[in-house]
Amino acid sequence: MRAPESFRARDPHAAGRTAVLVLLVCAVTLVVFSLFGPNAASTAGRVSSWASSALLGLLAIVYRTTPAERLDRRGGYVLIAVLGVVLCCGMNWITRDPSAGAQAFLAFPVLWAGVNLHRHAVALVTTVALGLDGVVLFHLESAGAAISDLSFFGAVIVAMAAMLVRAGDRQERLVAMLHRQATVDSLTGLVNRRVLDEALAGALHASAHPEGTALVLLDVDSFKTINDTYGHPVGDHALVHVAGLLRSVVRSGDAVLSRMGGDELAVLLPRCPADVAERRATELLDAVLATPLVLPDGGLLAISASLGVAHAPSHARGLEELYAAADGALYDAKRGGRGRVAVAGSRVA
């Protein structure tokens, strides 16, 4: 059984570390309370404190030794927060303690959930805390006192949970934005060279496939002339235009599309035979040649490109060797007259 994404941790590893810490702190606190605090006033209080402390210690061991991702997939983190609420309210019921100090222990699971879980999970934990705390208060106090205490404590934990969720959501958005800035070219929307290198290294080091891995390098022909004649904004539009053509011809699930720098783009084709890679490169070239760029004044600018294709293991085996082979093929295409496809180790097509 897998927990929905909305009921999982923001960062499973961080959630696991803090969960173990909170579990151990609560276990020690219960032991102290069973010896010197309100839980020492009765046999039931002492026994329940020791039993709860032992359970928390056992859970700390389980959450310390079990892989964080596995716990997260099974809903282990939202479960531990709900269990914390149940234990707090259960201890308050057994010790017949509706005081503010006793209710304050509910802040532990709610705080932890607010910091580590997504908003739906936090809402669940907070709702359970309010519901069970209400049951305990109405059991131990008069209706008026219970309503007063629940209103005050409910306002505190709801406000606290809401602020933590908002802070967590904002942090996630900032992290996602920074990740995008670090991995995606801002002009074309294609991934950058670092991402391409990682994907290519992974494809080359993965289990060997008979199809192999292909790399296609594309260079816009006479790009400097476009910039000098029409201006750099048109040159930028030309790159965006070609990047869009790449997306239309190559499905993102089948390839990694990257801007290498300047006017050079790259297409990584994992598990792709050499002949198929050459055919895909030809399709890319045909799309570029057949689709001129619309200029700001409504005119059309024909764009040409040269493409170099290299294949591993047909032409190279390592990352640098594959880049070199594709770059050499690209140079052959340009030297052969541009507007064409060249394959490493073969004559210009």
C-alpha cells in the first residue's frame, strides 16, 4: 500500500532524522514525568508512562533503521504524527489531566508535521489533535471550561500549523525555482550542459543495451550573420524557434534536449540504434529547413542547420569520446556545405 503524494514528507531523510529525535525526547520526558511529575500520582499514570516511553523508544529504533523512502511510501511519517497525537490525548485521559501543560504536548506532533509534511497531511494531524483533545476535555471538564480551553488551544495549533505550511510551501517554490535556474537554459527552455552530461553519463553507464546511445549536435548555420544583419533579439528568437522545432520532432520522453552554449543544441537519444539516430537527425534538419522564422515585420527568415551524429558503442564508448565524435561529425557537415547531416566515421550525407 502506497501513501498519496500529498500525505508524504517534503524531505523523507530530514523527516526521519527529526522524527527519531522527537521520539527520544518524548520518551525521556515521559519517564521523568512518571517519577516526578503529574504522571507519578497514580499507578495507572506511571504504568502508562513507562509503556508509552517504551513504545516511543521502539519506534525511534524502527524509524532510525528503516530506509526513509520506504517509510515515506507507506505513509509512515503521517502515521507517526497521528500516533503522537493519540498517545498525548490518551495520557491526558488516563492521568485525568486537562491542564494547559498536558495539552501543550500535542504541539510536538503538530509542530513536527507542520515542518516536515505536506499541507494535506498537516491538516489531518491538526484535525485529529483538535478532535481527540476535545473528547478528553469534554470528558474531564464542564462544557463551558472545555469549550474555552479547546477554543484557545485550537486557535494556537491551527495558526501554528498554517504558518508552518505556508513557510514550507514557499520554501519548496524557491527551491524549485533555484533548481530550474540551475538546470534549464533561460532562453530556450532546454536543459543545460550539466544536465546533459549527467544524463549522458547515466546512459553510458547503465546496463548495456543492444541499441546503444546516440548524441546529435546541431549548430545553426551563419548564426553570426543573423545577429549582425537582424540584431541579437532576432538571433535569440531564432534559437527559441529551433528549440521549439526540436521539441516538436523529438518527444521529451525519448530524448534529452539541451543547449550546449551559443547556437549549439544537442539531442541525447538513449537506447537508440545508429541508423535510427541518423534518421531522427534528418527529420530535425528537414523541420528546420521547412519552417522559416517569422520576423517582427512579418517577413520570413529561412534558417539552416548542420548536424553531427555519433553513436556509442559504434563510434565511441566514453562520454568525452562521444562528444568528440559528434563534434567531429558536425564539423564535417559544416565543411561539406552546411544544411546537412554527417555521421561520425562516415562520409557527409
